[in-house]
Amino acid sequence: MVTLAREKSELRELIDRHLGHLLEREMDRLDFLGDEERAAVRRYVADFVLRGGKRLRPSFVYWGYRAAGGSPADLDVVLPAACAVELLHACALLLDDVMDEAGTRRGQTTAHAGLAARHRELGWSGDPRRFGESTAVLLGMMAFTWADAALLDSGRRLGEALEIFTRLRVEIIAGQYMDLAGAARGTGGREEATLIARYKSGKYTVERPLHLGCAIAGGGPAVRPTLSAYALPLGEAFQLRDDVLGVFGDPAATGKPAAIDLLQGKRTYLTAVARERAGVRGAAVLDHVRDQDVAAARDLIVSTGALDTVEARVAGLLVAARAAIDGADLPAEAAAALLELADATTGRNA
């Protein structure tokens, strides 16, 4: 009998192995590209997917499958869906880095920055920055398309699975748009920040992956509401933790530039609370933050109690997520794994 500890320890290896096979297959289909172009796809899509990431979303796909009664002995039907979500995540990161003008991701040069540098190195015509951003968008579309190819490999309940996967993609795209528009308007309080967080991150990180796994397992109508009762507070808590890391996180741990959310003017729940409490003059500290202003902005967030408020909210949301599982009729292994994932998702080093 496979123990939960062994099942969990092997899951990452199984997902990575399946991703590797899938990516090699898709790379082989690009034999019509020149060496330079193939190298770019290899480095910024295939290698990017394989070399990093916590595999958080694929894990939720898998445990949604197990929560709905899916067998760990029948992995060929769920691993493709798990890989599909990871490839979509890669697409989101590639595009997010372009929108944020980020220079690093997972401790490496971002695709658009690296491609712009390559353009300059080779002395090509045109604007290197424009080339880098345009090509990174195309590579994001490649990952988006490969996600569909991965999902098709599951071969089970594809209609329902595709419906959920489509909703997942619509929600993250719309949530990202709300995020960009909110930052551009320079308006929005806690309610808007919570709505953006739910659709930009929470649903696509936790709820929809769980639903996808549940669908592949043929989960009954009672399972999905239970998963949502767990996923919605946990997804919000995940985004709140990400908001804190976006201001106070160590780049060596996060793989992203320090204080990126402040520099990009993101309207998060954290900054919304700080603005409410700081008054007009205080809130102005958070407007148009530059590198030299980061320390003052961080001090304002701490001194207003906004950081403590967010930490308390994360703790409360975690309690709600755990309560949804504690009272649910789920397989014991899946319930235990989901409880552990809740802690991992919201930890201070998440």
C-alpha cells in the first residue's frame, strides 16, 4: 500500500517527468524552426517550465482528483491535466513579466529582457526592447497552446475538463485586466483589491485546479462545493501572502525584484488598508514609488498596522479553509494532503 508521505514525495517527480516528455514531444514538432528560434523556445519555455516552480497548481489538480475518488494507480488520466495547468502558469508568468517590466524571474533573466539582449548582441534591426516583448508574448502563446495539447492527453471527460479549464483561463485574463486597469486609474479600496485577487490569482491557483481534478475523476455533485468552500478562502489567503512578499519579500527567495508591487503601483489589499489609515498626505507616499522611496513606503505600511491586518486576515482565511476540509466527507489521504497544502500555500515563505 502506498503511504501518503510516499505519494506526496513522488508527486513532484511524476509531474516533472510527464512535463519533460510532453515538452520534448512538442519541441520535436518545431523542427521547421531555425536554430536561433528553437533555442529561444527551448530556453524560455521548455527549460523555464522544468527548472523551477513549486508545482502548486498541479498538486491541487492531483488532490482534487484524489478527493473525488480518483485512484493513485490511474495517473495517466490526471497527470496531463496537472501539466496543462503548469503550462498555463508558465504562460501567465511570461506575460506578467512583460506587463511588469520585470528583469528577473526564478533568479534568471526574464524572457523579454533576455531576448532583447540577444537582439542587441546579434546586431539585428529594429528596437531590441520591442522585439523582446513581442517575442515573449509569442512564447507565452506557445505555452498557452501546449497547455491544450497536454489536456487532450488525459482522454477522459474532456468536455467537462475543457469547460473548467476555459473558465480558469477566462478568469485569470479578466483578473489581470482588472489589476492593470486599477493601477492605471489609481483608485480602488479593499473590496476591489479582494475581487482582483480572487480572479487574478485565487481561483486559478486553488479552486479551478481542484475542480479540474475532480472532473477528471468523475466527482459527484457534492464534492465540488466542498472543494470551493476550502479553495476560495485559501486562494484569497494565497494572494494576500503574495502581496506581502511583493513588498517585503527577499528576491533571493521569491526570484522576483524587491518591492515590485510598490514600484508597479499595484492596488493590493495591503496597500489599500495602508492608504485608508494614512490619510491623504500619508497615502501620497505610496504614489509613484521609486527605488529611493521603498523604505518609506514599507515603513508606512507597517506603522499604519496594514501588515498586521493582512497577517490576521490570512490566519482567519486559513482557519476557514481548514474547517471546510475538517467537516467534509473526503478520502482521508486527500483531506490530509489538502490541509498540508493549505499551510504550505499561506506560509511566510510561500
